[in-house]
Amino acid sequence: MGRRIYDLLRSQIEEGRLASGARAPSTRALAAELGVSRTTVTAAYEQLAAEGFLLTSPGRAARIAGPPRPAGVLRGRPARMQASSVAPRLSAFGERLLAGSQPAPAPAEPVRFDFLYGAVAARDFPVLPWRRAYQAALLQGHASLGYAPAEGELALRRALQGYLGRARGLACDADQVVVVHGSQQAIDLCARLLLQAGDSFVFEDPGYLMARRCFEATGAQCLAVPVDAQGLQTDALPRGAGARLAYVTPSHQFPWGGVLPIHRRVALLQWAQREQAWIVEDDYDGEFRYGQRPIEPLQAIDTQGRVIYVGTFSKALSPQLRLGYLVLPQCLVAAFRQAKRLTDRHAPVLEQRALATLIDSGAYERHVRRVRRENERRRAALLEAVARHLPPGATVSGSSAGLHVVLWLPDVPQAAEAALVAAARQAGVGVYPLSPLYAPPPATAKATARPAGLVVGYASLSPAQIDEGMRLLGAVMAGRGRWRGGRRRTTWR
């Protein structure tokens, strides 16, 4: 009843039926008229007064306040917000974000066999060790719950210091580590702190689209450098162009999958020293190398303090965990800590403590070894399925490491990638085109022909699902082609 009285009086005030400055009914009279207690009416009046609809003072009758909003504006709580005819005023950064972004695709229907790169199998997550570690962190006694250090929990930073030394050959101090919300936030912090409008940056072509978007949003110009089977072509690095940083994935180039050899690593470091540029090394899936031990990071041989190392737990544990880290040159630590503090204060504390426990106990490294074996089986299943079900010319690159490959289809022209992806999805198979990962070519550049390429992730599927998915993809391709004179000719357009 109190809510009904409040709504009735408020609507009458908003609609002007109770004039501004008029005397409101007394609480005693209104209670008697409505047959409710005076306390109920008084509570409604107090709420209206707190929101500015009534003017009250001790010993005086309540009066109606002035119009709460301009005439013609609907009450915001129950009514739909009216569309504004005025264009939003954004900062230059906001305008660049809108100009460089692509419209979000409509939610796609789930498919039976989704080869989405970046996804991992839910059944691979170490549920029991994580639950024990998280429960222990939850039950730790604390006098109060306050904000944590922006750079991350000391226990996790120390655990990472030890882990990186053992598993990746990277020597660092815990003070150089900053814990972030996944590698994407690490890249965003690098963009904001190291680039500004008018600068330029070196980027692998093709490369990780979300990283390029981050760097371009600062107003910096992308200097695309081509990659080959070994990764970044360092002999094509720009000289004297004033590039402020280079973004690279040397342990497993995304998406082609090349591993940058030592002579190119040295050349890249020499270029950074000569150009006084930073190198952002994204080691997004460096734990997963098959048949050989993981490649040491670029930062491990950096003697000049030019490399910013970016690591993540998205591939080894889960992308939904949103935990990653930076290993910074000492001169950048203070700036990155302050930027992290202003961005979101700190990463989730309980998850950091649970992860530190997993690493210190050895459970995390046992988990990585187990998942590496599982993914090696998935990779073998994918290579066998490609050979068995796809056209003879289909080839795979980047299979020596990581959780995805690039599938090249010589019988399908590049312009038909989207059509192939759409046809495959209709058959229940999710595959993803390579073309969007290339930087836009200069207007004066000549178009170069290449076959269609698909980025195929396999870490979220079982070997049986991988085989069936490739079989269906092969059937889709066979259905769009025809044979003449013993040779297969495609109808892809």
C-alpha cells in the first residue's frame, strides 16, 4: 500500500496535476481517506521528500516541489528511453574505436563441431585441484576485505617467477611481474602507455586482430611486416620509420604457426635497440610444443631491456578465468602498476591465491603436461582427418606447437573463404577464415593471389569429433565442386 501511495502521488506531481508550490494533503487526512495507517503514508511522504518531489520542514505542511524534469520528458523508470537526435560526442580515442571496429556479428547458432581457436575443452580443467586451492584461499582468515596491490598478489608473482625460470628459461624478479585480466588487458596497457597518435608500430601480417585494434585505437599507424613459415621476416623490418614498438608472437606465430629462429630473434633485438623501440612478446600458447621442449622466450636473450613479455593462463586453464601477466623491464614497472591501478584496481584476489597454490604445489605443471599430451592426440587426429577426408591439395601449417593450425585449400580461391565458412556452418562445422587477420593493404599495393585459408582450433574437441568434423567439411567441399576430364574444378565464387 505504501508503494501504491508513493506511485500515485509521484505520477500526479510529474504530470502536473499537483501544482508546484501547492500544499500536499496532510498525512493524517490522507491516511483516514485511504483507510491505512498514518505510518504508511508518512513513509511514502518521506521517500518523496528524499527524492525532491516534496518540500518538508519541521512544523509546516508539506508542499509540492517544482517540475522534476523538462516538459515532454517521460518518466524514466517505467518508460522506454527516448532516442536522442544529437550525435554522441566522443573523444578522439572513442571515435577511432568506432571507426576501426567491425559490427558485432549476430549470435550464431551452435554447431556440432566447432573448431574455434582460443577455446579449450571444459573437461581438461583441473576441477579437483582448483577446488581445493580455491577453498583454501576462501577459508584463510583475514581481519578485513580491502583492495589488493594493483600489480597482483605477491604469492602469485613469486610463484610465476619460479615457474617461468623452470618452464620457460626466463629469469626475472617478482617485482617485474604485473598480474592482469588476461593477455588482452596486457596488450591494451602496452598500447596506452607506449603509443600515441602519430606514432607507428610494427605488426605481423597476418596477426592477432584484437592486438592490432588496440594499437590502432591510439591513433598510431600500423607498419605491417609479412610472415613466412618461420615467423616474422626480420629483413623486412622498417628502418628509420620511427616505430615505437613491435608486436610479435615468436614462439608460435599467430596464425601461421612459425617458430622464430635464433638468427631472426637476434636481428629483431638489434632492430629494437637501433630504433629505440619496445618489443611486445605475446607468448599466448608457448607451453604447447610437441616433440620438443618449449622454445625459450625472446625476453630470455634480451640484454638491453627492450622486451615486454606477455603470458596468459587462458590456454592452459581457461579463457574464462581472465588471468594473465606481464614481465616488464624494470624501467616500466612503475608506469604499468599505476596504469593497472587506474584501470580496475587489481585482478581477482581469490583466483590469484588459488593459482599461486597450484603452481607452488606442482599441480599446475602436472596439469600442463597432461593437457599437452591430450592436445598432442587431438593434433594427430586432425592431421590424419585432413589427409583422409579433404582434397589431396589441402595442407596444414603451424602444427608443431600451439592449439590451432592454418588449413590451406588450394582448390578454393581466397574470395570464397566466407562462402565456404557459411556452407560448413550449415553442415554443423564451425571453421574460421584467415583473411580478416591480414592488415588492409596500401591503396597502391598490388593484390596478391593466395588460396583460401582457415584457422582451425582443435583444443576443445575430442579426436572422434575432430574426425567427424573434417569428414563433414570434406563433404561440403565435394558438394561445391565438379570433375571434368579427370580433374577437379571448383564452383567456388
